[in-house]
Amino acid sequence: MRIIRKVKDWRKLRSSSLLKNKKLGFVPTMGALHAGHLSLIKKSKKENQKTIVSIFVNPTQFNDKKDLKNYPRTLNDDIKKLREEGTDFLFLPDTNEIYAEEFTYKVSESHISRLMCGAFRPGHFDGALTVVMKLLNIIDADSAYFGEKDYQQYMLIKGMAKAFFLKTKIIPSKTIREKDGLAMSSRNLLLNPRQRLLAPKLHKILNSRKSPEQIKESLNSARFETEYVKEAWQRRFASAKLGKVRLIDNVKIKR
């Protein structure tokens, strides 16, 4: 696996004979890799001739500086996992490389981004869309892979790619869960043992046939601090906190 840290170095490699006329898949991540990320890499490797993964903890999508500071960083372990998966390239830029202009230019969306997570995390989706736009332009992949756990983000990225006529195809992949039903997330590393035992109830309660109002009541009774339970795109979404750890999930609506 080759590690590239500079945009100019990747662009030189992207236009070289090594990658010319080769189908390239891209998996953007913020590190702390888990089986959900690895499933995206496997999908990319199956559908493309070469696969590149990026690791970049994007500061502009954190509306809480403490959240950014506490975000899990496991780079050495991540690199080991990527090598074991047979990943071809790792793009590992620093903040100065991605935000040389200090975030004076940004991508904003005026509808979906204001709902659900957007209502509780001001500016979050501006940061997420901006960094994904930058990465898609830099990597110049044929396909990019995103997990459905962050379904609202996936819808926004898919819409952005269509609106700006980007060449990269945005491909979703099903949420990967622990055996107890908890959606895999890098943030799960921040849960203490008691919270980790409680966390799977989010999916269990969300996946019931109760109304959104009843689900919110059930989550609060189960000691979650529920931010929202909403329905959209034939799915039910929830965001709830255990202590300072914010968990999100979504399921298809049962009729």
C-alpha cells in the first residue's frame, strides 16, 4: 500500500500509467476503522481495479471543539487494517493541505441539511459537504462508497454530486452492525462499559412498530437523551446521546 500525503503527489500518480484507464474506487473515512469501513473497501475492491482510502479527521464538520478533540484516532491500527485488506493507496493529508484557504470557501445545501442532524449540529453539513467535494475532486475516482448509517449525509452527497455534475458515482452500502444490533461507528469507542451495554437499545427501539413519539418516549425511558426521531425517505431516523457520546441510526419503516 502506498501512502500519499500531498495533493500534487496523488494527481501525478493518478495521471500515470499505473492508474490510466483503470477503474478506481474511493472510500473516504475519518479513521478509527471498523468492520463497516472494511465492508466498503471490500465492495470497492470487488467493483474496481484499484482502491484508495482517505483518512482525514475533518475539523470543519465539528460544531463542538471538544468533540473534535475527543474523536478517536487510531492511525497505526488503521494502516495495519488497510494493508490486511489489500488496499492499494492511502491518502493521508493534513489540515493545511485540505484547507489552505482556511475554509473561506464552502459548499452549502439549503433544505435537507437543515433537518435532523443539521438542526442539532449547526454548520456540520457545510463542513462535511465541503470536505467531500474537495476529496472527490482530488481523488478523481470512478466510484465513491458511503455507509447507510449516515443516510442523511449520503443523500446530501448524492445530491451534491448530481447538482455539480461530478463524474464520481456515489454508491451506498448497508449499515454493518455488531451482533447485538448496534450500528458500527468510530464513536462507539468512546462509550464506557455501562453505556456500551445500553447502546444497542437504540436500534431495538427504533426498529419497533411504535410511532416516532412513542419511540422517543421509550428511548428517554431507557436513559437516552433523545434529540430527534423523524421519518423520511421511507426510513426512520434517530439521534440520541449516552453521556457525551452522540449515536445515530436509521431503519427502513415497517408497515
